Amino acid sequence: MTFACREDDVPPGEGRNITIEGRRIALFRTDTGWYAVDAVCPHKGGPLADGIVCDHAVTCPLHDRSFDLRTGEGPGEDRIGTYAVEVRAGEVYVAVGVPAASPVAA
Ligand code: FES
């Protein structure tokens, strides 16, 4: 697990771009928990951290494709990587290379 940010750095309902071990990650704090996924949309490179988040899905701001933040599944063959998140004592940690099992409560 690698330190990503402080819990207060991401307001509820928003996403942030972070870089961990050279990988660009979009970190989201939602009503259903914290999620970390690949930051770049597989369609045409849209910035997923700037997308609209609802429940456990993010919609890419460029062409409105939605991705499940739990599984990374999108439309058709499109898919993004998901990563485990832990919140400890007000600090958020992400494990790059470790698939997300379940969201951490917001
Ligand atoms: S770049 Fe994300 S939907 Fe097109």
C-alpha cells in the first residue's frame, strides 16, 4: 500500500488524479466508498477523474462511456484497471497491482 493523499483532500462525490509508482490513477470518494482506477479512459484517453460519479460508476467526460468503479467494466470490450484502497487514520492508501476486492467506506 502506498500513501495517496489525506482523506480530507478529496471531498465526497469527487475524484482526484494521483500518480503511484509511475501509474496514473483516478481516486474517487463516493457515497458507497473509496475507489481507485486507471486515470485514462481506454476509449480515447479521457480524464476519468474529471468524470461524473454516481453510486459506483464514473462517466467519462469526453464521450459519456460509464465504467463500474468496482470491477472496471465498461461498454463492450472497454475495461479499466481497479486497485485496492485503504483508509487509515485519515490517510488514504492505494495498492497498485492489487485488484480491488471491495470498496472502503467513505
Ligand atoms: S475518451 Fe472516454 S468515452 Fe471517449
